[in-house]
Amino acid sequence: MKLNLFMVLGVFLSGCSAPPLPEMPSPDPADPQAPAADMRDKPVMAGTAAHVPVGLKPWKELNDSVAPGAGRSP
């Protein structure tokens, strides 16, 4: 019980130990000379792969290859 009290007290007091960070003034949004992040246009479809339909595959062999106990002889 004493150990828990000391742990809670330590955690509570450690939150009060560091001084708060100073507030940074933000630039006026109406100022046209205010710094702004670079904006780069990126196409929405950049980096996508082309997907085309493929032919049918033999489904019986595919199912047999992933079935439980695949590779065992019947």
C-alpha cells in the first residue's frame, strides 16, 4: 500500500516539476507576408498500378492446393 502511495505521489509531482513552455506567437492570417508551408500538387492517381482482367484459372486445382491436408494422397 505504501509503495502505491509513493508511486502515485511521484507521478503526480513529476507533472508539476517542469516549467511550462512559453507560448509562441502565431503569425497574423491576414498578413500576406506571413510564412506558409509549401503546397505541391500531386495527382490523385500517382503511383497506382494498372489492373486488367485476367483469364480464368483451373479452380479445382487451386482449391485442392490450399485445402487442409494439401499434398497428401487420397
